Amino acid sequence: MSEPLLKVQNLRIELSLRDGIAPVIDDLSFELGAGESISFVGESGCGKSMTALGIMGLLPEKVGRIASGTITFDGEELTTVTQKRLRAIRGNEISMIFQEPMTSLNPVYTVGEQIAEVLRAHQGLSKAAAWNNAIELLDAVRIPNAKRRVSDYPFQMSGGQRQRVMIAIALACEPKILIADEPTTALDVTVQAEIFDLLNELKRQTGTAIIMITHDMGAVAEMAERMIVMYAGRNAEQGPVEQIIDHPRHPYTKGLISCVPHIMATLNDERHELTEIAGIVPPLREFGKDRCLFASRCNMVSQQCLDKRPPEAIFGDSQRSACWHAEAV
Amino acid sequence: MATLQSLLMRIVYAVILLMAVLVLNFSMMHLAPGDVADTISQSMGGADQEILDQIRADYGLDQPFLVQLGSYMGKVLRFDLGYSFFYNTPVTQLILQRLPATLLLVFTAQILALFIGVILGVISARKPNGIASHFVTILALFGYSAPVFWTGILLLIGFSLNIQLFPVAGMRDVTIEGGFWVHFVDIVRHLVLPVITLGSIFLALYSRLARATMMEVLGSDYVRTAKAKGLSEREVVYKHALKNSLSPVITLAGLQFSAVISGAVLVEAVFSWPGLGTLAFQSIIARDTPTILGILFFSALVVIIGNLLTDIALRFVDPRVGGKG
Ligand SMILES: Nc1ncnc2c1ncn2[C@@H]1O[C@H](COP(=O)(O)OP(=O)(O)OP(=O)(O)O)[C@@H](O)[C@H]1O
Ligand code: SF4
Ligand SMILES: [Mg+2]
């Protein structure tokens, strides 16, 4: 098998907090093939955005840093590459859309300018060519009347439209990877479906690989081929979406799935009671502890879980679960 | 066009505001004890009641309040601000003689303070523990606590008396002969210390605000987006961040136009700067009512024009001001 497009190995990202250093991402490994879709799921505060920002080299300044591990993109090691090279990759070969569509566009420039500048920066287009291209891109993300809307300012657009503009910016240079960090969380339910449809269609057209971060298990089933379930900065379980939904090998994944009745209903007929996983994600300063961080919420917990961090157990050829009792799940 | 329309509205409001200022000014002066007749009689070394009544009749001071107000406003609209008996000159002429000096002082101080303040703000926001940032903190402390006249006098002692770098007083040296540039350099030399004195207060305000807003903006989502696009550091800071951090500073600068009189009085007094501030000071002591009213009118005018300019400047940096939406 050839090398994957993106290979993250034993990634550790540390945050400097007031009361010390916490590993917000701890020993995370995964791979992404060209044109593939992978989904990150997990509750708020699990470190999904941090993983994305780590790949982009955009960790919060002076607070976050990559402590160890490697991020290899197209044979190039991103953790050691120069800032200049990183800038040439960002927005060009790897781009990102953010969780906050209302605030992610610059309020004082037209949306056209914000799309056009990325084309000028990376593709060396002239002002006029970039502007025309911006109109086409707005059209491609299905903003009606693109020719007129291109000179609108962000405040003249709705949340959904702003996120479409963000998608246009991200896809302007036809990147190899698009990281979509909860692109619909801040939007209305009806708009959410439209954005997912749009991303799916654009993916089909451009062959861009997508890293889709979400806590919507329904979206995972719809969008991705493989998924990574994260818990407290660690990989809980990863593998092919259908295989995991069919038979999760981690109590946390199982809990997440049973929160969403309809994906169960589409994949098998058994109906579960809608449950919530009781309890909360442990605070950041506990992320580094040598034990299973899910233990406080797990109904299968044993002494072993509290004493030592669980290793990954492998099921089939690619389902990996970090649980001492994965066999029994 | 929506923008033009809202700008027109601003101008209409400005005119109404100016009228209100006129009414208020006139009422206040009317209520204050003593009038022109008293002043004139004083300057004549005293007069009896008959002469006082005669003067009052001549100047319409025996008319009802509203009639006086009406004729005052009518005159003002024709830019007739009355006659100063103290200076023996029409007030309009008096003010127009002094206004350029004050405008020169205030605008130079404002623009320099804005420019330097924003640059300091940007540099110190990018390095919150750097030298520039500490300088801003000290400057702010100094600017807030040191009285203007004290700063001015210190500068005078330091750079006019001890090291004779700059002239002690006034705006120009009448003995100097030469062409435009010779006079230009002369005025600039006279301008340096007053501008530093007045500008340091502005600079303290602006640099601190610029640093705070710039720090906030640098941490904003859209700056993160700009970085995620792979733009250069320069574009991220000076294109995406800077324009967003300007609005609060411009707004604050607009408010400082009210310092045209209040701030300038002290600075002008220290440096004998021949501006409106000095004129105001002298005419208050002389109880020269028409001149005081005229100055109040002009300072209101300057403040209102200053606000209009601020408004226009804000429209340039932020499309959300005014327009549709
Ligand atoms: N700038 C920062 N400084 C300190 N801690 C931070 C910072 N940004 C994020 N964190 C912390 O890092 C942890 C992981 O955050 P992250 O944003 O990656 O979570 P997430 O999985 O994306 O959650 P969500 O679903 O809410 O977006 C959280 O506990 C968060 O509080
Ligand atoms: S390791 Fe133990 S506590 Fe952690 S998920 Fe598995 S069973 Fe639960
Ligand atoms: Mg997030």
C-alpha cells in the first residue's frame, strides 16, 4: 500500500495552563488517504479542534505546542517545516473551516475580497481574475445571485451563507485536505443538512479528502468512511464507520451511538432506549493521568482501568479500541 | 444611496445641535450677572443710570429675552458675532485671527498622537512583554496623572531654557525674514513643545486603547481565518487586524475634539500660543461677553465638525457604520 496522504503518529499537544502543563492531545495516531473522508467525534472539550489546529500549525500562541509525535503530509513533516513552507501549505493544500461562521469572516472586507485574496496569495492570480473566480466559487457554494453578493460584507449575510463563503475560501485553491470543524454546529437544523449536502457534493466533484469534526453521529454515518472517537484528548476507538456503528468496541462509543436512535434504526432494526452518558469529561489537568479517563462514567470499570492506561485492541483489520475490556463490549 | 442619506441626516442633526448650543450659550450668558453696559461703563471709569440705560437701549439689552435671542441667532447665522469692546474688534474677525493657531496646534497633536499611538499599539500588542508595551504602560500612567501645564513647564525649562533647542513662547518669530520655507521651519520649531505637551495626553489615551483593541483583534476568529489562509504575517496584522482595531481609537479621537478649548487653554497659556484658548482666557477675565459667546459658538462648531469627520472616517474603516444592514 502506498503512503497515506496524511499520517499522524503519536501526536502529543500540550497546553500551558495556570496550574501546569496538560496534554490536550495524548498519543493520537491516525491516517487519511487521498480523497478519503474521516470523521472525528466526541463530546465538547475532547480536543477535536486542537487536533485540527495542530495539523494547521495554528495552535493558540504561547499556550499550545506540539510536544512530540509526527504529522506527515504528502511525505513532508509538518511539525518541523519552516513557517514559510507552512504558509504555502495552509489555505492551499490543507484548508480549514471553523466552528464559528458568524465571527470567522473579517467584518470589514467584502466576501469577494476574502475569497479573492487567497487565490492571489497562492495561485498568483491577478486582481480581476481572482475576483471573477470568487464569483464562480460563490456560485459553486450555491449562493444565489453570486455576481451581486460578491461585494456584500459578512454582516449582510446569514450564518449559513457565511459558512458557505468559508467553504468557498477553503476550497478556492482545490486543497488536498479540507478540515471541517463542526461546520454546522452554530446553524439551524435545516441549514445544517444543506451544508452537509454541499460538502458531500463538492467532495465528489473535487476529490478533496475531508476531516469532518462533529458531534452529530448522524452526520458521521452520512459523511465519512472511517471515524475516530476521541475522549479526553485520546483515541477511544477508530475504524470503518459501519463496522463501529454495527459493533462498537468501546463503552464510550456505545454510549454515543445509543444517544442517537435513528442511525441504529437504519443500520439494524433493534431499537434502543435514548440514553445520555451520565457524567462529564474530566478537567484538562487530569488528561495526562495513567489510567482510563472514561472510568468515572463507565459501567464496565474494573481496578485495572484505574491503574493503567488501556492499550489499543485491534478487531478485524482496522477497528482499534482503547479499552481493557474491549472484547466484552 | 443609503450612505449618503444617513450622512445628510447627520448634517441636519449637526445643524439642530448647533442651534441648541446657541440658545444654551445665550441663555447662560443672559443669566449671568453683569452685561455689556456694565463693562462699557467700567471702561469709561463709571457712568450714571441714564447713560447705562442709553447704552442698554442702543444695544437692545432692554428688549425681552426672546427678542434678544432671536436677533442674536439671526446675526450669528450671518456670521456676525457682535463687537468686542475689550479688543475694539468684531468678534468674528477676532476669532478667525486666532482659530488657525489653535487648529494647527490641536490637529497636529491629534494626528501625530493617532499615528504614533496606533503604531505603538500594534507593536506592543504583538509583543505584550516587549519594550514598546512597557513604554505604553508608563506613558499611559504619565499621561493620566501629569497635569498639562506641569508637563509644558518642564519641557520649557528643559528644552527652551537649559538646552536652547526650541523657542520659549509664541507661534512665530517676527524678526525672521525669508521665504515660505524659512517661515515654515520657524512655525514648526515653535510648534514642537506645545504639540508634545498636548499630544502626550492624546497619545497616552490612544496607544493604550490601540494596544487593548489590537490584542483583542489578534485573538479573534477572523484573524485565525486569515492565518489559516496562509497569508503572510504582514497581511494578517496590517490588513486583517489593523483595520478592525481602528474604529474604537477613531471614536475616542473624535471625542477628544472637545479638548480644543479645554486642553488648549492650558497649553496655550503655558506657551503663550496665540490661539483661541488664550483668547478665551483673556476674555473671561475681562468679562467680554460677545467674545466668550463667539468662542463657545466656534468651539461647538469645531466639536460638531470633528464629530462629522469622525463619522466619515469610521465609514471608511467599518462598513457596518451607517449603510444598510
Ligand atoms: N486557548 C486555549 N487556552 C487554554 N485552553 C484551551 C484553549 N483552547 C482550548 N482549550 C481547552 O482545550 C480543551 C480541548 O478543546 P477543543 O476546542 O479542542 O475541544 P473540542 O473537542 O473541539 O470541543 P467542542 O466540541 O466544544 O468544539 C478544552 O478543555 C478547552 O477548554
Ligand atoms: S478501560 Fe475500563 S473504564 Fe475505560 S472504557 Fe474500558 S472498561 Fe471502561
Ligand atoms: Mg471544537
